[in-house]
Amino acid sequence: MAMAVPLHNVIDQRIAQSSLAPVPPAAPQFTNTVAQGVFIDNAWPTINVTGIGRPTGPGNGAVTVSKTTVDGNAFKAALSPRELAALGWSAGRPPAADVDRAYLGWGAERARRRPFYAVCDGFACATIAMLVATRNGLPIGTTVEWFGMYSGGMSATGHAITVVDRPAGSLPATPGTWGNTCVVVDQWYALQAGGNPSIYVNGAAANAAYVNWLTAPGNTLKLMATFTAGTYNWLQVPAI
């Protein structure tokens, strides 16, 4: 019987077929032209060794930053009147299925397009939509989660990541309990630091540099929303 393809290989291949895949630069340092295909906003100087950042050069004026219209607040158990208003839901929160559709639909549209230019939550949204869409390559029933990383306590500054196949019963705030097969997908980070967007946080294949960055003192990880591969029959994200 043929061996199953490792989860990180499936994810990396799917990202390579989407708008999140950059055109490889000719040199380590380069101009961020539209032909490159994908860009990042809010670069962290301490990890950005590739030079990928805002679009520059000819045609960059036509590239706008993509920010999700449904942020992490939408999935909170309870929302304040101010949070509801900020999301455009002054009359009350829509049904959960409608919130999921709005979030995944936004990500699906961006995953199909080039060029892609976004902050971390945009990358996470497009990644999640790709992975849970029909014919996505992931086994049906695989959990795909949206996590927030808050720096300096539960403040407005932080990061968004995608966590795939986290074991049931593991502690959301403690990556060390997520097991050796759970994969974090962070294309926003990978574009800056170089390397693959799918990252193991435990076991022999763990990326120690990434784990140290993600779990540095003062950082808090929080599960924001959970999605399941193969359960959204309406969601189509074809390869580019």
C-alpha cells in the first residue's frame, strides 16, 4: 500500500498553486515588483531576510493591501456593542454559518487572485479557505484552526496563524502539547524568513527558530475559530 503523502507536503503544494506563492527572486535582495506575485505588510525587521515587503516599481499603484472584513472578534463567544458595530453588525451577530461563509468566501476570492498583498490575517484567511475547500488535498474531517498570537498580553498587537490537525484534547495555548504531526501554516512568516509555509512545532522536524519566535515571553496563543476540511460544499478554490 502506498504511503500517505506527509501533511506538510500537501499543504506546501496547495499553497504553491495559489495566489500566496511568490515568483522566486533572482537574488536575495530585490525590488518588490508586481511580477513577483505576492507581498507582505507589517514586516518584522528581525525576521525579514528575504526583502519581500510592500510592492514597489512599475504597476505597484494598482496593488492594494487585502484586509479581511471579518476579523477575530467575529468568532468570540460574546461581543460588545462596540465590537458588533465595528463589524457592521449593529443589529446583532448573524448566524454562525453566515459568519463562516463571509470569512471563507473572502479568503477564497483572494486565494484565486494575483498579486496578493496582505497583513497576517489576510494570509491566514486565504490559507484556511484553500485548505477546507472541496478537493483541497486534505483528508475530509481534518481540523483547520485560526489562532491569534497576542504580544504583550491580550493587546491589539499580534499575529494570525493557521493550525492544521491539532489533536483533540491538546491545550490551545501550549504548542508543546500539539503533537508531532500537527502543522502550523504561516506563509506571512515564511515569505520573510525564507523556507516552507508549513511548519512543525514538535518532534524531530520542528522549526526551533519559528517556535521560539511564536512562543517568546509575553506572547499568548488563543484559538479563535475552527473549520473542518471537506464540509463546505459551496466553497471552491481552484488552483491558479
